[in-house]
Amino acid sequence: MTQKKYDRTLTHAIDRLRAEGRYREFADICRVRGRFPRALYRGQGAEREVTVWCSNDYLGMGQHPAVLAAMHAAIDDVGAGSGGTRNISGTTHYHVELEQELADLHGKDAALLFNSGYMANEATLSSLVRALPNCIVLSDELNHASMIEGIRHGGGEKLIWRHNDLADLEAKLSTLAADRPKLIAFESVYSMDGDIAPLAEICALARHHGALTYLDEVHAVGMYGPRGGGIAEREGLLGEIDIIEGTLAKAFGLMGGYIAANATIIDAIRSFAPGFIFTTSIAPAIAAGATAAIRHLKSSSLERQLQSRHAKLLTASLKARGLPVTETESHIVPLIVGDPVKCKALTDRLLSDFSIYVQPINYPTVPKGTERLRLTPGPLHGELEISKLVAALDQLWTEMMLRRAA
């Protein structure tokens, strides 16, 4: 009887989400090896092929033969799991090798693996704030939830500066004592709008005010720079960034997160971060696959070139139809719907009528009134797939009487 009372409360909360158009549903999707962005969708008792347009596997590396071969070899060599936390039995040569590749990618002394990018941000930021007495964090207002949580769990003071607003950042830095520990936390590519931070100017302000820089490059690693080292590499700023946080789960096609920094910072996080100390390490096969992906993208620019070409083509094609696409500096193509219920209905129609799979992005991921499709064209989306997507969107935009660009 007691449980039913709690169930009723939880059901009411879920019903409110449904009424607001924010209830999230999982689609039963199985990617087809060697045919990405094709996948099999299982729904309503049937199975059919769909084209995926919302994957964070930006370059299709989760399907790359070198990655798959490395993972198979690791399983054959050492089995499935790692066997424990890094401090007990979960450090294998695969983990050591991957951290060396990551440190090299970012021009740092060392790197440290985590089980996700979320965990890397939360554990690192909270531990840094606790380890640096009286440290104040200056956080961009659009930072990822994992950064916000890490800063909050650190328990120190924080100042939030307006998104990518250098004047506001400088004004806030100017109010702080010169000898006070400071950490500026920001992203390079912001994943929902696709805009890019002014890294050089932020680094200059950090130098002038004696602040550490913490850069989240999760949507940029693998995607930018001659070796896939991110926006900081592309801009020649690797030496200016104190701590770089990245992911293995997007352009590198696997899962896991990491930080790269000097040896002292890495040793401190390794020694003090509960999110690292008490977590079983990623499977050796995942580490092996990530190492293979990083090595490939260090030497191959073909995937990045094709991805960039297709993102530009998709943006131009949507714009030509009068669809409200946001032109960005990055690989992310946001298409604004502006209503959560209509956004969900649109994606349902794309799937049912056109076998196109893309998930709606609603609040709290984006502000209310800016609900959108977040399209992620990759190197394996050809011109035919782009043409079909644009035609389907154009048709549904008319049928559903959605607002077009002015």
C-alpha cells in the first residue's frame, strides 16, 4: 500500500512531462555493421531499415575496420572486463597505451581515463575546487550539466559569465584578488547551437589574471585540428590550455572520457577524485578500439573533410527551402521548431513516413521555445541521403504548418 502512494506521486510527475511534450522515449535501434548510417528499427512488432541523423558517432569510427579489429584482438588476448578499479586490478597495458595516445594528442605530460565524459568533468572539477583552497570557478553560462555538477559538488564559490562574452568575463575577473586561485571553465564547441568559443581571447584573459583554464573539447576532439586534437590544436593553443577534457564516445566512436594536463594535475586528480578511484575501469577492448580510432584520425583527414562538406551541403539545402536552420561554425546543424509537442510529432512522422531517425531536443537540454532537431551529418551521409532528408522536412514543415525562416 505504501509503495502505491509513492507510485502515484511518480506517475503524476511523469504525466506532467507528457503534458508538456517533454517525455522521452527510447527507440529500439541496431546499427548495421559496415552500413552506417543505416540501422534497423524495431517497433510495432516489425523491423525495418532507417537512416540515422542524430548520432554523436560523428565520423563513423564506431564502424571503422581498424577499430573493430583492435577490439576483437583485445578480447581474444585478455577477455572481456578489466577486473576492477585502476588502483586494484583494472589497469592494463591497453589503458596505459590509450592514456599515452591522448597525452600526445593534446601535447600534455599525461592523461587520465574515466568511464564517461560526464564523469571526467564532474570528478575533475569537483576535486580541483576542493584541492585548491579558496578557488573560485568562472563558468560559461551554457556549460554542460556535467561541468555544472562538478563545480557545484566542489563546494566552492562560482561566478557565471555570459556565454562567450569576453567583456563580462573580464569584468568578473577584475573584481577578484590577484592572488586568489581562479579556474575558467568553458567549452570549445557548444553542442546544441554549434557555436565555438573565442579560445585565444579567453586564454589571454586567463594569463593576465593568473587563472587556470579548463576546456571541454568533447564535441571537438577528432573533428578539428590536423591530428584531431580539437579546436585548441586547430588554433595553435594547446600550450595555453591547462586542462583539456574530452570524450571517446563521439568522434572516436567508443565510450569513456578523459582529461589531459601536466603531470602534477593528473596525479592530483588520480589521487583524490572519488569518481575515478571507486569506479571499475573501462573494458580493455574499449581502450584498444579507442586507441586505434585516435591513431587513425591523427593521420587521416578524409573523414573530417567529408563530414565538413556534408554539413555545409545540408545547411545550404535547408536554407534554400526556407527552413529555420541555424548556420554554425561547426559540424552541428540545428533546425529550430520552437514547440516541444510539434518537435516530437515531427520526429515521429519522419520515422513513420520516411524511415528517418532523429530525436527531438527539448527542455531542459535547450531553453523552452528553442526546441529543435539537432542534425549531425557525417562522412557516410551522401548527397542522396541529404536530399531525401531535406525533401521530407520540407514536406512535413508544410503539412504541419510549422514556421519557416523569415
